[in-house]
Amino acid sequence: MYNIDRVVLEIDFDAGNFKWLFKDDVRDYKQSASQKSHFPAEAFLDACIFAGGLYDCPSFPSLAGSSSISPAFTFDRALDLLRTYGTGLIAIREQLPAENTDYTEKFARTKAMLTHMIIMNDKSKFQTMSTEKMPNDLAMVITPRLADEIYFYIFKRLVGTSMFDLLMSDSIKVPTPLDGGEAQEQRDLVQKMMPLTLTCLALLSGHSNRFFHHKHLVLSPFSVLISRR
């Protein structure tokens, strides 16, 4: 799915070697030599998204079919669909009714995430993987640009991404036990954890993009929700 030539499948540290797969071998699957030039890398990415399972984007509606269809067969059908229409947007326009905007939005968001995700380059600098055709609202798809130090902390797993999910979301429900969180002990636990959570969020927002500086979170003790005011 990414703009690379080979995908590492296995690393054997004891033997000091690894195995890889050439992306062209998958992209050109079931394709004759005369057809290879008509199936570019972007169409392969669209086929991967159509197959489903990426960032909560479901399979393309006409490919979903019966639950008995295997994932491999769905991917096979997605490849055939993209060979027919050329691009994912053309396939969506021709196959889906105009009022079905839900899948179109999920497809566009997923493709933007895969195309412009944040990566660390060979100079230890963080940047988007692609700078071509970058959407103006990319910050709403991924996150506003953060400091390199924050990305490094996330990269090293010193900071969990769930904390930024709290800052970005309008409303996040605190996970509750099977009883629905009605027990007084659960409510007391949530209340006692809130000062620590808010302190962590204040530290993150204060050293992050200015977009986060004026975010205010409150806890509703009755619905056990963290909401943005």
C-alpha cells in the first residue's frame, strides 16, 4: 500500500537475515506483461482499500457479498474492479448511487491516511510520507502538526496515542465494567483518575500544536463522558 518496492515479511535476528516480497509481484498478480503499464501503484492502493479492513473502512459494497467469501477472494475481486475502472473514485461514481456518501467519505479518509501519514525519514525528521496533492484539511484526518519531540515520544512508546485521541475527540466514553458503570466504586475511580488524566492532557497540549492549547475537557459524573465544551 505504501510507496516502497519491497515489504519485509520476516526478520530472523539469530540468523541475521530477513525475507521480503516485491510489491510488483502482488500488484501484477494475474496480469499479463502487456497489461502491467495500465495498473499503477495508486490503483493497487485503491484495490487494497476496496478489499476492506483498513482504518474501519469496510469492503466496497458490491464486493462485500456473502459472509462466506474469503478475504483473499475479496481482494482478488477488488483487483479486477480496479483493472476495469482504473481508479477508485471512478469505480465509486459508476457503482454507487450518488446519495451514498458514507462510503465515499471513508474511502477518501483512509486513502489520505495511507498516502500522507507521518513518517520518520533517514535524517530522523518527521514528515508526511507524500507531499503531492496534499488535502487542505489533512489536519482533520490525521492530527494537526505536532512537534518532532512528540512524534519521537510516540515512536518510542513513551506517550500513548490515546491521550491525543482525548484531545481530538468531541466526546469519548470512559470504558465501563459489564454492569454499565453504575456502581459507586466505578464512579469514584473515574473521579479519582480525572485529575491525573487532565494533568497529562495539559502537559501534552501545552507542548503541542496551538490547536490544542485552548481545548477544554470536562467530566460528566452521570453519563461518565469526557466532552469538549
